[in-house]
Amino acid sequence: MDFAELGPYDTVLRGGRVIDPAQGLDGIADVAVRGGRIAAIGPSLPGPAKSVIDVTGRLVLPGMIDTHAHVYRYVTGRFGLEADMVGVHSGVTTLVDQGGPSLMTFPGFREFVVKPAASRVLAFLSAYMVGGLEGHYYPELYRPDCIAVEDTIRSGRENGDLVRGIKGHAEIGGFTRWGDEAMRRAAQIAREIDRPLYIHFGQLWPLPEDAASYDPDAILPEMLEIMREGDILAHPFTRHPGGFVDRHGRLHPVVREALARGLKTDVGHGSHFSFKMARLVLEAGVLPDTLGADMHGYNTTLPKPRGTPDEHPDKEEMHLFAGKQNFSLASAMTSMLALGIDLTHVVRMVTVNPADMLRMTGEIGSLRVGMEADVSVLSDERGRFLLADNEGTQVVAERLLRPVFCLRAGRRYDADAIVLPSPVLAEAA
Ligand SMILES: [Zn+2]
């Protein structure tokens, strides 16, 4: 190819370790951007560029995709975070809001969140009429007759550019109250709009008083009858009952069957993340497909909007680095590496796999020439870093990933978000 003929590049990222599982790439290479798109990729690219950024020693990845974000700021009260804080200013180019907007609030989401954000923002539309108001704080708003199936189908169809799936919750608080009816309706919506259903597992709502007891381990098998190939089981590493690990402390026997049927798994990391549960699930041979950070206003240390509740079922702040400012998608990647998942798969979990889940393969999740130039640049540090979950388990990570900057459609954003954690050295703790 004659590069001179193509004219100068806008930006060249020079000398980083480029990992793009979609193209089977892993090696030292330059990435050139022109007109907001990937113009070339290869070792020692010739040709002039307006801006050359030395990324020697850095990881250069396709723009990272956070499959589990909560960014319907203000409308979801304390729950929703500022999109660009967890997006481009945390090295993440695409965010998927999980169940914030609903048929009633989607126009506001498009206008006030998606349009002004520098980050690409997509959504799994809430199955419930009220969406994720205050982080699903009031269980009675989530009963089956608060799901408007036909209207939600219409909202999903008419917003099909942004609505990549449907979000629901299969957990003991809801199943005790109403059984699986709400989830049957959620699945019906997903089928009609031909998008995957993303299901939260692990207790969210408190049990009602004087309720008949319901076995949390019965939820997964019941959901297996409702879910189909391509649907997503979320929170496999949760410590809450009703997840992948049953009451005997073993992988729930139906999980393998679910995966054999083509269901996918997403690590919505969050504050219920448990190293112990993660090890049990991984040792049983289950490797999750995608990785969402699941950050929201109750598990981060941020000022709360006036008048919002203090108490919440998911109110524990997550300090992955033992007491220092919160976490990010990159720190969730660090905890996956600490669990022994290899780097290539961890990169898959935030690039090509979510692109597949969103049915946007070829649009995002790769650095293929011609695609929009969404690129994440991370530092890859070695040492002994102390990680901790909210069960009190401490783990020493020998490798730490930290966002440095990203390009979103070719434009640079530094990773300077207030939520980004400072690592803690194991020796210093
Ligand atoms: Zn969540």
C-alpha cells in the first residue's frame, strides 16, 4: 500500500502491544487513525501524522465495552452515574446501561444521556414500566402487572438503534412475591424485538415479611425454561443466594446445561463480587463471556443527590483496592487476571465478546481498518497489589491494568475520572 498517497494520518499510536482478539492480533504494532477511523495497523507504520503518541510498554486494545453500566443520571436518583466518568474518562469507549431507561423514560435517556455523552451509550431496555428508578429500590413497582408488554415492545423497536436487549431480575425477593411471571413477560418482550434478555441473578430485594419461603436454588432451573440461546446470565460471581453457586457451595448443576444451550454469562462485577465464588465457578470450568463493571451510585463513593435514600439492598461501596477510591472496568479486569483468567480472554471479555452480545460485530470491539477509531490504552504494571472484596477476602494481584487514555472515534480522552482507584501495595497494607 502506498501510504503517501493516502495523505497524513491524524494520530499514530506508536509502539504499543496491540491485542485485538477479533483479528487474532497480539504484538507490537502502530495504530494509525484518520478521519475518526482506523486507517492502518502494523509494525512501524510509515507516513506522516499530525500527532504521534508513544505508547511503548502500554496495551493498545479495541475501545473497551462495559456491558453493565448505570448512567441514567438524576432520573434514576442516586443510582445513575455520569456517563463519561465511567466511560471515556475511565478508558471505556462504549457503555451499556442495564435497565435504567424504560418505555416511559427512554426519550429522556436518548436526549439527556446518549446525545451529550462523548462515550458511546447503548442500553438494555428495562422490562418494567418504571425502569431502574433509584436502583430498583421499591420492589412493588416491579410486580408483573407493572410490565407493559406491548408498549415496551414498541419502545424497543422504535429505539432499536440504542436498545440492544431487555433487562430483568430473577431473584428471591421477586420470585417469593410473584414467581416467574415478570420474567416470562420480560422474555416475551425480548423475543418480539429479537434481542437478548439479560437476567440479573442473586438476591436484590429483601424478602417480604410473612411470605412463604422460596428456594433460591430453584430460580436458575426455572429461568432455563424461559431463556434461550444468546440470552445472558448475569453476576456468576455474586455472593448472594440464587446465583451460580448453590447452597452446597457447588456450581449449580444446571449451569453447564445452560451454557451448552448457548446462554452467555456476564460478570457484572459490582460490590457483591466474591473472589471465593469466582474461584468455585472458574474451577468448575465456567469461563464468563463478558465483563461489566456494574458501578452505580450506591457502590461508589460519590455525593448523593439531595433526598435520595441512604439504605439500599446493594448499598455497599466497593473498594477493590482495600480502602482506596472505588473501581473501574480496568480494575475489574485486574481482578479477572488475579483469578487466573488469561489476558487474551480478559481482553475478549471487554471487546469482541460484548460486540457479539450487542450484535455489533464489525462495528465495535475491534481495530479493523475502516472501523470507528475507538481505542483503549492501558498501563500493564507488575508488582504486588492488594485487592479485597466485600466478604473480606484479600488477594494479591501481580499484575495491574490501569487506563491511561482512550480514543473515541479518533478523539483523545485522558483517564482522569474521580472514581478511578489508586492501587495499594501488598507490603504497605
Ligand atoms: Zn447492575
